[in-house]
Amino acid sequence: MDKNFQSLAPNYFKEGYSCSESIARAAVEMNMADESLVSIATSFSGGMSLRCLCGAVAGSQMVLGLLHGRNKDNKARVLAKEFYERFTNNHKVACCKVLSAGFKDFHSPERKAHCANIVEECGKILDEMLSQIKSDTLIKK
């Protein structure tokens, strides 16, 4: 089985990595980044600890920036917008507080399962986008 974000990231989340760290850890395992990305991602956990931007979305944006930022092909901002639009087509928002509003206890197993699904979905979107980029079918700007 090929390594991809959709399969790796949720497993890291279930092992105790945060949402943003799980996406970053998957990037490390797939040799896209070094271990420092996981440490960078820590501060984006739990919506930057304020439950603002979903950490899985933030982690995905970090990967897009790492692979396509200023010193690469400089498509990161276009790709960031595309990722955000794909995510919000399903959820309407990317705010951790809103996405987890139905869970009274932020540390409950139910909320954690909900977030694992979001991590998996972000992984899937990221996999799809990176595959499209690789096959040169996504945004030629």
C-alpha cells in the first residue's frame, strides 16, 4: 500500500499527535519534510490553542507551503485557497470551535473521533490535490 496523507494522518492522530501534527508527521514519513515540521505544527493544534482555524487545515496548508512556497514554484497561495474551498464545501467553515460545537467536552472520545474524521478528510483533500499537481491538472498559475 502506498503511503498517503489520508491513511497515515488519522493513525498519528489516534496515537496522540494533534490534528496539525498528524498531517505534518505524515509529511515526514513520506519524505516531504524533516522532523522540524512536526514541532512547527504543534502551535497550530486545537485551532492555535484558541480553537480558531482547524489544526488539520493548518497542517495541510503548511505542507502546501513547504512544497509550493516562495522558494519553490510559488503556487502555495493559490493552492491554499483551493484547499480551503474544498474543505469548506463540505463543512462551510474551517473554525475548530464551530466544527466541534456539538461536543461539550473538548477531550471526549466522541469529539476525538470526529476530529480523526476531519484529519482523514484533510489528508484525502491533500492527497487529491498533490496527485493533481503531479499530473499537472491543477491550476497552472
